[in-house]
Amino acid sequence: MNSHVKQLTFAGMIVTLGIIFGDIGTSPLYVFQTLLVEGGKVNPALVLGSISCIFWTLTLQTTFKYIVITLQADNKGEGGIFSLYALVRRYGKWLAIPAIIGAGTLLADGIITPPISVTSAIEGLNLVPAFSTVIVPGNNLILIIVISIILLLFFFQQFGTKVVGSAFGPVMLLWFIMLGVLGTIQITHFPSIFKALNPYYGAHLLMDHPKGFWLLGAVFLCTTGAEALYSDLGHCGRRNIQVSWIFVKTTLILNYLGQGAWVLSQAPGKNFTGVNPFFEIVPHFFLLPAIALATLATIIASQALISGSFTLISEAVSMNFWPRITIKYPSNIRGQIYIPSINWILCIGCILVSLYFRTSSAMTAAYGFSITIAMLSTTILMYYFMRYVKHWPVWLVTIILCLFVTVEFSFL
């Protein structure tokens, strides 16, 4: 791996924002809205509990499991489930099964992420009075716009993720700054929202709410980019990912807290059906620029899964899990690859998903399911990595395994 990719640099972190954090960075667009819809009657217990669950999911799953532990499992600078399998395969032939299942579901996620991300942003145009009658979720105009954007995105892949990251990085930097600022403005009006970070409220929601346990399915959407984050390790380097995440997580949490503060400051009994708190906290004069930035950010959200899919297939070929195919290297940085056949298979898959589901809300169940299976597969392989490669004490590895299996089976 080239040293300038490994080194922690400001430019490296900007590229990392463009390649790695698009998927997880656009989750505030739909996660909290889904929780309000699924939760039924909106009250302080639902709002505080939902944000508490989101915060602790990002802390346990994304920060602890992926940023702290899983990123250590790099195979000569490369990440992804096949790199992890390569490190532990000598400890059991059967480990190929979770590796293949995890890879398959990650590819499926690469087909679902672009449609749901782009569609959710384009649907936001419905809030602009001039477009409210033209942009209706599920109509043909939205489908045409979404499919056009997807075609352009996949066409752009052949120029390499360095080009993509350089172009997308500054946009994502603006996006995360906007998330943090919008959230902070709302928090200043309702500072007591910070008590949502107490795990008591999350536990209270899961145990006492009639749909508490089932709300975890919606909560899980906040961490869906974590598996792709590991797959893209070879594109950006561990240190750039880890340091960038501190900034990314801070802005995400501020935005979720801001959305919660806005909901709690509304009149009691307000009907939140069809209301997206993300766009509601945007000042009216800034609504169109915010929707434009959201659209760009959701296009970028697709990038992490697409580049991760290329890495995945490249490793599958080297392990004879996939037939030999053409692999191109568009830039001089190792780990940055382009696979034409996979690119256009994913593209066709994305278009078919858009045509079948039509609205972003209809895609959420399939979206969460595939990535949960991928995460469980990674957990199984990580047990062998921690125990036999890192030689961590068996009691520590067992506690970590039990923690993640419990969390992920709950989500499943």
C-alpha cells in the first residue's frame, strides 16, 4: 500500500469523506422520520428513546466494532470480508460459508443503497411549494430523475475512486458542516434534548413501548454504511478513516439531537405523518440549497457501496470464489479499481429496484435485512481474528462476541 494513502493528511481525510462516509452520512434524511412513523403516537418517550438508541448503535456498532476493532483486520492494507476471511481461513474450512454469505449480502446492499439514497433526497422536493404537485413520491417524474442520476453515477466509476473522492470530498465536508449547524440551531432552543444520550431512555423505549423491540429495524438504518466503511479500507487507509469518523459522528449526533429538539418543541398532538424532521429544521430560505446538497450527498452515499463491491469481487477472484474477469486500475494508487462487468450489473440492479419499489419508504425493509446478515458474518469471522490472530484473552473475545451477536440478532 502506498505510503501517502496510509498517512494521515487533511487531503486524505477529505477524500475519505467522499468515498467512505456518504452512506452513513445521509442516514439523518430518513432514519428519524421512519422512527416517528413506526412508533405511532409521538411523545417525549419515543423521541428521547429513539435518539438514545441511534446514539448507542453508532457508538457500539460503528465506533467500537468497525472503527476500533474491525479496521485492525487489514490484509496487506486491504479491507472487506474476504480480506478478513484470508486472515482466518486456516482456522476452519467452514469459515468460507459466512464469508460468501456476507459478501453476497453486501453486494445486494450495493444494489439497494443508490436507489433508496437518491430517491429519499429527490422526494424532498415535494416540500417546495412550486414542486409539491409535480414531485409526488412514487410518480414517473421521480423515477426518471432517479434513474438518470444512477446512470451518471455508474458512468463516472470508470475514472477511478481517486477522481470520485477528490470531487465528492468537499461536497461531503459541506454536507456534514450543514448537518452539525442545523442540529445545533435547534438544540439551542431545546437544550434538554441532550438527556437523550442517556442509555436509560433507549432501554425504556425498547421495554415499554408497544412496538419497542420492532423499532430497532428503523434504528438500524443509522449504521448501514459501517460494513462498506471496512470494505473501503484499501482506498483511504485506517488512520484517515478513524480520525474523520470523530468529525462525522459529532455532526450526525448533533443533527439527530436537533431533529428531536424540533419535534419536542412542536404543539402536543401534532400529526407527524408525511413530515420529515430533517427538512423541517432547515430554514425556509435555505430549503432549495439544502435539498440540492442532500441530493449530491445521496449520490455520494452510493459510492461507498460501489467501490466496496469492486474490492469485494477483486478479492473473490483472487480466492477462486468468482470467475476471472477484467479488472482495471484507473489511478496509480493501489486498492483503487474498476470492474466494468460488475459496474453495469449493479447499475441494472439499481434501476430494477427503483422501478419495482418506486418510493424510498418501500425499500427500507430490504435495505436493513441484507446489511444485518453481512454484519453477522463479519462478527463470526472477527471472533477468530481476535482469538487466534490477535491472541486476545478468551474471556474478552467472548464478551465482545456476545455483545455484537445480541445486538445484531435483535436488529435482524
